[in-house]
Amino acid sequence: MSVKHLYSGRFPEKHQVQEVDVVTLYHEGRFDELDAVVICKDESGNVTATFGDSNWDCLPFSRKKEGNNLTFESLNSDPELQRELKLFAYGWLFNKSPQGRKAPSFSSVRTRVNVIKRVYDYLAEQNHSSIQSLSKPSIWADFEVYLVKSRYAKSSMQQSFIAINAVIKFASWHKVEHGFINLIKSITLFEKLNATEPQQTFTIPERLCDRIYGKAIELIEEAHPHRQLIAQIENDLQENYLEGKRIVDAKVESGSIFTFMLGNGEIDRHKCASVIISNQPQKPSDMIAPLAQKLPNIPLKHGNDFQRYLGQLITASYIVCGGFSGMRDSELDKLTPNSYHTDTFEGRDYHMLQSHTFKLGKKRETWVTASSSKTAIELMTTLTDKWRQQAIYPDKKYTNTLWVNHAARSKPPVLITKWDERLKRFCKQFDFIVTEEDYQECLDSNPKSHEKIKKIIKIGKPWHLTSHQFRRTLAFYCIKNRFGTMVALKQQFKHLYLAMTEWYTNGGKLASYRRLIVDEKMKGILDDINAETTANKIFKQWHSNETLSGTHGKAIMKMRGDVPTIYSSWYVIYKAVKEGILTLHGTTHSYCKNGYNCDMDGVVTPQFCVDCGSGSSIIDEEQARWWQKKHNSLVAYMESDEEISVSERSHYITQVRAAELVMVDFKLPFTPFEPDLKVANS
């Protein structure tokens, strides 16, 4: 059994788990032996999970700050169902795929186990003992009713069906009689059971957005000058607590009896903490007083106030970094003291954040942000300095990350999880309450989320803030207020396809049109600028020696010795552009002289523009470089171990071939792609 996919490169090989024939143990009823099978060990060789456990601790496999376990506790009262599900989970975890497919990540296995538990919860509720029961038409029909009544989203239903299909596909390994003749047509089925459109993450109503982001900026800017004092007070409070604990421990050793000492030898931790606090050498209020004098508008009367204030500063810094960059939660998580920097382009300074992104492989990426992110990073760098030195990181990718907290003084600092809970608490603490106007704006701004809004957003209650709303909100207001283009947003969001960026901006254009007031003078100026820019571009194409590709680009190169009258001078071109006779519309991959009369196939499939059927495409050297990058990324993706369908591979290969045609025209170096040919036995 290959287990290499589960471990990092530095994990000791002697402590990696060994293969066990769990299928034979299962079917022969040797359940004591089966329960003793080791699922996972840590780097020291300590067993963290066995087959018989109801909660498999798989941190060495996952190496994340949360979500490191596979849990079967909901089936503790149904041992047959639980054992069957564990067998399937074992096969998925250790990649016993009969098809020899690439091993899924631990998070994918965890998701699959969690979604199929919905199926098993139904089986337990109906007193069934195996997934085989679902293969009976009457029981399956009842299961469909159960899913509908449970109001599962389309994606949740689909994932459950896909998990059942995984059971069917692994049948030749686990040898459990499932009873299904064919795979479930998951897409057709969930469309039938749930006609609700996919619900989108909310964009934050403008008034609430201004207040939430404004409060976050206010907090960090007010605290920033005093960050060393805040960090010192936190350190002193911790030392004061530890000194109180030493005093109590010494009293216990000398024979003193305390109420936290229970008769059975155990300790009442809550009472013990109270005794430690009462034995601290200094009063926390006295230690906090110097900061309270500098920040008279912040409640800082005692230790709990200080702890709450620290939590607010952490959350405010997270809001600023996420709100003004649009980074994913997984990308925000990897920010360190060295993540902020500035870059200069055409004489203008830009504020940047650098982190890791994990879409299509781990790599270092950069996001444009606001200047307040610098303040947030500097504040967190100082406040978490000691904590970062003491925290235990689940994997090296988290080392020195900023988002650490020390909520319990009796325990070491930990990486922050459950950000959405912290964000909702932030809104509650500062009374960011939803008004009727906010609710209506939420409906208007989120046309794809009405069912979700009615379920979650309540007038008179705090705004339901989540980390993913930062990304959606940035996209929405960028388009609404015309702060950037869709292509620029695609780059900022690190999206593979423009369609995904458009999904995030949903409602933004409509909101922009609603508030648009046409200034005819300004419109005229912009029209003149656009006409001049277009004329300059066309003139350069016809009256220079630059290489061009595309059907019309190649035609231009052939006609440069005998230029048509309409292209004879800059003024003639400019006049034709102003009159609408000439147009030129550009994308990252090509220009089109056909303007809005183009069939627009190239928007979705850019390879069509290389050999455009209408003879309208022009590709310059900058766009050729785009095709070179496209070629490199697609070839790398197809040569990776990712599962790619035949239709996807065909789509990618046509783009690769188009890129190669362009690179040949520009004499750009590349290695021609040779697809693997697989012969199917008839």
C-alpha cells in the first residue's frame, strides 16, 4: 500500500503506517483485530488513530490548523453502519482505487466522509444496517424525500451522490454488496430534487460596509502608535498569571487545601483559574492603566476588557487585509510579518501583500491592497511576536503566520480558527445592525442570493459577516464604481477563467447603471481619448515593422508596402474611428477589428481568435507573450497528475496548438507538446 501521498517529505519513514488487509478482517468478522488496525501515527511514532476509534485524528496527514480528523461519532449507536462507513473511508484515505487513480488529498477524503454521513444518518434513522438498502427503489424514493425535506443545497446533494458513486467504484476492493447496478447520475438527480438556483456569497450593503471597514481602520490606526505598550502589557499579564500559578502550586505542595481539589483527585479547572487569579502578585487593572490613559475611549477597566480589545484588534486587522485585497481565507492565513511591501509602476507606489495560493498548485502570489494593510501588518507583527515564538504549527507552511491568539493563559498560543464566528462577534460588539434599507439593498445587490438572504439576514440583527464576503464585496464595488476592469479583477483574484470573476461581480454592473448620471462634456472628452488611443494603435500596426499574428495581423504585414487609403495617415485613421468606420477592441490574447460585430467565440475559447474565420484578429508581441505563458501553464497542468476528462484535454490541446502557431510567428522559444496516446482495447 502506497502511503507517500499522505506524508510530507520530512516525516520519518519508520513511523509511516503499514498495509493491513482490513477487507478480510471485516468480512471474516474479526472485529477486535480490525479495531486495532493503526490508521495514523505522529512523527514520534505515537498512535493517533485506530480503526476502532470513533474519531480518527489524522493531523500528520492533513497538517492544517483545523479539519484534521475523520469523525464517525454520530453512528456510535449503529456499529454495523459505522464499521461499514469506516471501511469505505479507509479505502479512500489510503487510495485503494481499483482504477488506479491519483490519490485524493486528505481534505477531499474528509469532505467525502462528511457528505456521505448524511446518507448514513438517514440509514440509521430508518434502522437500516447497510448502504445496500438504498439500492431498493422504494427506499431510494424515500431517501429523495428526506433530502428535499432537509433542504440541502444543490451542491450538498451532488456531493452526497458523488460519495455514493465512490462506494460503487471501490466495490471490487471493499467487496461490500451495495446493490446498485449503475452509477448515480448526480447532476440530473440533484437538478430534479432542488430547482433552487445556486446561492451566492453576499456583498455587504454599502452603509454597513463603510461602518465595518471604517471601524476596523479606526481601531488599528488608534492602536498602532501604542503597539509596543499593548504587547508589553499582554506579556506582563501572562507573567503575572504564571506567577500566581506558581504561588498556588507552592501552597498545594505545602499542604494547603483548595475548593478546586475534588475528592477523586481531579481538578475543577474553572475554580482553579479563579484561585490563581486571586493569588496574582499585581492587579491586572493596575497593569492595564497606562494604556487606558492613552486610549480613554476604549473600555479597559480589567483583564477581560483587555482580552476583548486584543481580539478586536486581531479581527480588525484581518478585515483590513481581507477587505482591501480580496484574498481567499487560505491565502490570508499565510500572511507573515514580511508579507507587506510596496512596488512602483510608472511613478506610482502600490501597496502589496504577498502570500501563498493553493489553486492549481502551491505558489507565491501578490495582491494589490490599501495603505491601511501596512498598519495592520505592523500592528499584528508586534502584538503576536511572543505568541508566534511559542505557537505549535501543524505544518511549516504556517510558520510565523500572523493570525495567532493566546486566549487561555494556562495553554500555549494557537493558530486562529473559526474566523466567521469572530467576524460575527465583531459586528455584534459594535452594533452593526441591519436596517430595512440595508436589507433591500442586499436584495438588489445580490440577485443570485435571495433565498439565502431571506434565510440568514434579519432586520434589527447584526450583519452576518463572513470572510468570503470580502472577496465578493471587493469585486462588486470595483465594478459598480468602475475602479477596475474585469481582467484586472481576474488577476487580483487569481482566477483561471474570466467567467468565475464575472460570477463574483454579479449585480455590480446593474448597480452602476442605476446610479449613473451622464455628464455629456465628460463623455465627449472620454470619447476623444478613446478615439485617439484606438487611432494610435491602428497607425502603429500599419506604419511600423513590428511582427503581427492573427488572420488580419498577417494581412497587415503583407500590405505594409501598399497601405490602403483608409490607413494612409494618422488623421485619416482618427477620422474613421470617430465616425465609427474603424473599430479595434482588445483582450489579453488578441485585438479584433470587427468590433461588436464579432461572434465573440474568442471570449470563451481564445484559440478561435488565432485563426479567426472572419479574418479580423490581430496579435502583437505583448499578446504573444500571453500565449507563451498560456502554453506553459496548460502543458504543465496536462503533464501533472490531475484527473482531466477527455473533453477537457481536447479543449486544452486546441489552445496549446493555437499558442504554438503564435509563438512560431514571433519566433518565441517553446517545446512542442506531444500528448500521450492511449490505445483502448476493444
